[in-house]
Amino acid sequence: MAGDDSAIRPETHALDGLIRRTIGQVRRTAHDPGTDAMLFLGSWHQAFPALLVQDPVLEPVDKVVWMVICQQGQAAGVSTAFPSYSEIARKANIASTSTVSRAIAVLRATRWLSLCARVRDAGGRFRGNVYALHDEPLPLADALHLDPEYMGFLSEARRHYHARVCRVAEAVLQSIDEDIDAGVDVLAPVSPMERRIEAVRAVRREGPRRYFSFSAQVLARLANRRDAHAGLDQDQNSKAGEHRLRILGPQKSKSVHGSSSNKKITTTTTEDPQKSKDPSALPPLTYPPRLSANQRGVADRYLATVPADQRQALLDELEGRLRCEKQGAQPVYDELRYLYRLCRELNAGQFQPNLALKVEAERARNAQAAADQAREAQERSSKRRQRRDRVRRGENPFLQLRQALDGSPGGQADGNAGPGDRVSKKITL
């Protein structure tokens, strides 16, 4: 990914070489069955990060899964095989592997875990994944750099089979949107110490503070929703206890069937306004080819802050600026931050299309040429179809020509007709 080096921590850049060596090791194990590789990125210690234990978003099962994966990495060294879901479930005393899968999805959404690569051998066979475990949630810029499919994963996680994964992924995206709406550059470098201090204050509830991936407003909504679900569960448990007492009491066994606890409760949900920023809800746009999948995911959220009829012009302006690099212009090291600046200029009424005009004209010419080629191909196909239909009906234009020249239905010359008559027929034709 082409990005501003200053926006990514030096530790993250140092990981590139380690990840490439791990990918090479996985590829060299062609005789072994496909396995996932994992890197532990942090300090080697037996104690676990305090921020993990106090994380206000993770549930206990998520924290235990992180600890089991961490112990696997600490026991083997820098890189090791990622433990299987069954092994994690056994060590963490978890009943099902689906719970482990849900916990790993939450850890990845909250950036405690990154899926760095999907490794395939020379024949295209899948060999395994390369994971990276972190001792604190990554900044968004680092997550986009290490996890090439992070933004796509968040969008897909909003339709996860488990409701909690959907809520966490939606909360992460809402935090990004709220920061963008507030004029915050979500990819700007942030001091690690400031992030940790702010996270500690959020854990201690010392005023409205953000916690790494989550803004203060989103964190409060998650806490309120969790408290509401806890109250609902407690109420349901109390009703279940009363139900069991009624069953145990023989004198009130008949009243169980008339209990109000058997009534069905229906709830209605209102459409979340943040869903309008889903990339699938945006009109189709033509992106610069240089943007990666992660960059397009963030670009969609930047463009959601500007009018829909101006979004393509901003992308064309970015593409025109990138093309200027071939003519000696200064390189654009971070395409997203350049697009972010264009969006701010447009909202401030200061944007004037310049390089976008040439890109738009070229795209229109290409579209017209493609339309002409499609029309010509359709015409050729129509002519071939007409010829096949004539042959299928028995129409032979050469046979009809011979019959007209010879003057006989069978194609034989008429004995009474002279050469002059045949010549006159030819001339008439």
C-alpha cells in the first residue's frame, strides 16, 4: 500500500520484513498440510496487558482467547503455528469452536488481532493465514497497512451470523464516521502515549474519552446497550425462576399455562442513519487504480461527507494528481489524506475542478469507444444470425441466382431458348 510513512509507526514498518520471512517459511512447507502462521507483536512477558483485562468492549471470552493465542506465541518464539479453533476451545474451556470464531472476529474488528496475509503456493493452493497479535489495539493507519482486507472485513462483519460481532463492527465504523464528520483526520499519526493515557481514562470513566478504536459517543452507546441487554437477561432469568417455582408448586401448576411469560414479544427497529455510509449504498464510482481495497473503503467514508454529484469529481481530481507524478510532479505519498483535503475544500466551497476535467473527458471518450465497439459487435452478431436463419429455411442465394439465369426451376437450360435470350436475362439481372 502506498501511504504516508509518517502516519505509520516505525514498529509497523519493521514488521514488513518479518511478515515476508514468515510467508516464505509457509511457502517452503509444501509437503505439510496447510497451516496458519502467527506473529506475536509486543513485549515478551507472562503478565497480560492491563488494557486487555480492562477493555470495556471485549467480553471475558474474547480476552481469554487472546491470552491463549498469546501463550502459543510466547511458547514457540517469534513466529509459530496459529492454534486451531479446537485447541483454543480446549485450553480456554470453551464449549464450541463457533464461540472461538466469534471471539477472533471481535478481536480483529477491535484491532487486537490482524490478518496480515493469505498464503498460497506456486500452484495456487491455499497454505494458510499469517496473523499478528498485538499488545494494544492498532491505530487505523497501521491496521490498514498490516491487514489488507480490514475495511472489507468490517463491512462483511455487519452481516455476521452473531449479533455481537455485528454490533462491534458497526461501532468501529461509526467511530470512523463520527471522527470524519468532526473534521478529524483518522489516518493522522497519534502519539502512542497519548492514546494509552486516553484509553486508561476511558476505562476509569474519567469524563467522555475515546478508547482506541471507539469514540466516546460510540463507547457510551455500547455501554448503554450492554446494560440494557444485561437488564433484559436478568429480567428473563427472574421470570424463568418464577416459572420453575410455579411448576414445582402443585397447587399452582394450572396457572402456568396462563402466565404472561409465554406471550410473544415483538420489537421494531429503525434504520440507522450511519448505514447510508455503507459503500454498497453509494452510487457506482470510478476509483483511481492505485487505490487498494482498504483505501477504497476509507475513501467511501470520506466521500459520504460530500454531495453525491461531486464525489466522482473528487476522485478524478485525485487521479489527475497521481498521473502528474509521471510528468515530474512531487509524489503523493498518502492518497487518502490528499482526498480528505479535497473533501474539506469542497465542503468549504473552495474546490475548483482542474485536473479532473481531463480525466473526465478521457473516461467519456473511452465509454463512447466501448459503446461503439459493443454496437458493432451486436450488428455483426445480428448479421450472422440472419445468415444462419436463411440457411435453416433452405434459402440459398446462389441457387436462386442460377435459377434466374437459366430460366428453369431445376437449374437446367431451356432447349428452346437461345444464347441471346440467356444473355438478355443476365443483362436484365
